[in-house]
Amino acid sequence: MQETELLQEGLALMGLGMGFVFVFLTILVISMTLMSKLIGRFQPASAAAPAGRNSVKTTDTSSQNDEVVAVISAAVHRYRSSRRP
């Protein structure tokens, strides 16, 4: 085989591989779009919760957030104090 034939075969193989990947990704995008539309049709968005229940959840969440912030702050402080020479 000469170098030109080898180069042509390499380019053909590259084109075939890139074409296969392009077709596969196109099919993947189309199928994901169709599945998204089907899910949207058969599984509509859930209704919002009543306002009375949200106020109770917010106080629980804020106390949990305060606790998480305290734990993270303590961990950062301990890390920084152990890294100082």
C-alpha cells in the first residue's frame, strides 16, 4: 500500500466514525425530546401546597439551615487552624 491509499482509508474510517457518532447523538437528542414531551403530557406538574403548611416547613428548614451553617463553620475553622504552621 502506498501512503496516499493509507491516508484515504484513514480519512474514510474517520468520516465513518464521525458520521456514526453524529447519527447516534441526533437520535439520542430526538428520543430525549420526545420522552420529555410524553412525560409532560402524562405526568403534569403537581399542584402547589396550601399556604398554611408552608409556614411550618419554613421554620423547620431555617433551623436546619442554621445548624448546617454552624457545622460547616466549625469544620472550616478546624481545618484552617490545623493548616497553620
